[in-house]
Amino acid sequence: MHRFSRSAVLAAAVLFAAVPAFAQGQDFFVPGQGRPTQPSRPSPRPAPSRSAPPQVTTQPPAPSQPQGPGPGAEADQQPMPQIQLPPVPDLPPLPKTTPPPAPVIGVMGVPEVMRASTAAQQVEKIIGERREKLNQDAQKEQAVWREMQQALANDRGKLSPEQIRSRERELQDRITNAQKSFRDRNRIIQEAAQYALGQIERTLIAVIRQVAESRGMNLVLHRAQVALNVNEFDITDQVGKQLNELLPSVEIPPDGVSPVAMQQSGKPITSASAPASSQAAPAKK
């Protein structure tokens, strides 16, 4: 059996880099990019008025785009002069080294492995439920804002200017506090998803190395980048089966618990989550 070379380890790492790209499709979920319902993205805090009701947002406003050059800028631009570069330095010959081994190639489909992963199904289910709950809470809060704004509009004629300003400040403060709360909850959900998917990524790279070494392969390519191959090259099913045996489930922090904050405090992250299907083993304690 060939010993697995450094090039195979690098190839496995490059191969796994395709996971985020494939996850953007509709057939698999990565929190923040996939199928789960995203929380509503309301607009930034409005001032109370008689017009449209305030909107919730769980994301900070996008930074303003830089403006292009003003009128007449093209006339001020001068062509860049051609500058003579110094000569290329002499390249002395390098000593001969050991040539790399003959390639023994394998291919695998990362999307297929991830779809078959019970741990990935667990992450999709639990993180998706948390995002849906965040979305529902945002919609309820929006309804409260609309009611407060409508009540203020109805009572405006009976209130003094100071009372109107007080009611407006109350609404603005509630919107500000709710937006901060939704941003914090969304950030914690993202951190939990990254923590869970990181466990899958780490194990998958090790499994690719293990399976490739058992087959004497020293180069593994992503199947979507290969125009033609034969079944004997394909290790997708073997990798998926081994991944489920080694990692049937992952640790997912309880809802509302930031894994980053837990690790910074030195406290262990205890998972209170269940697998996505009855075939998956219970989450490790």
C-alpha cells in the first residue's frame, strides 16, 4: 500500500473547500445560504410617522458605496508613461530533487457525501428551526410596532407636543432594542452553525485521507471538476459511509448559547440537540 503523501493531504483540503460552494444550491443546507427560512430583513430604524410602519432588521445597513469621479475627471487623467523595468535577475540552476510519485487518482462528490451525512442533516434541522423561530419573533415584534404607531396616530390630536415626543421616543427605543436583540440572536445562530459544520469538515478531511490511503490513492479530485472517470476511481459512497460511522451526529450548543462566549469563558459546550433522523445516533455528550 502506498503511504499517503503530503500532496494527498493538500488535495483533500482543497477538495473540501468546495463544500460552501455546493451548499449554495437548493439541495443542501449550510446555515445562512441554504433552504431554511431566513429571518426577515427589515429596514433600519425609522422615525415614527403617519406613513409606513417601522420595519425590523437583523442585519446592519450596508456600507455606502464610494462615488465615482465627478464631471471632467476624464479630462484630468493623463496616460501612464511607459517605465523601463530592470532586467530579470539571473536564475541559477536548482539542485535536482526527488520527483513526485506517479499519481494514483480518485474522485468523489462532496455534495453527495454531505447530503448523506446524518450529522449534516442534524445541523440543517436544528439550525433551520432556530432561524424559523427568529423569523416568527421578528414578525410578532413588527406587529407590535405597527400597533404602537397606529395608536400614536389616533391619539396625536389629543396629546400635547411633549406627550407626542415621549410616545415617539418610546417607540424608537423599542425598535432599537429589538433590532439589537435580533442581531445578537442571529449572530449566535451563525456561530452555532459554524461550530457544528466545523466538526463535519474536520472529520470529512480525515475520512478522505483514510479512504484514499486504503485504496492506494495519492490524489483525490472533486467529481464535478472531472469530465470523465470510471466507477473504480469513485470513493464517494465509501467516504459517506465511513463519515456516518465516525460522526453520526455533532455537538450543537443549546439555543441562545454562543459557542464563542462559552469557549472564551472556559466552560464546556454541552449539546442539547437531537439527530435529524431516527437512524442517527444520539448527540455526543
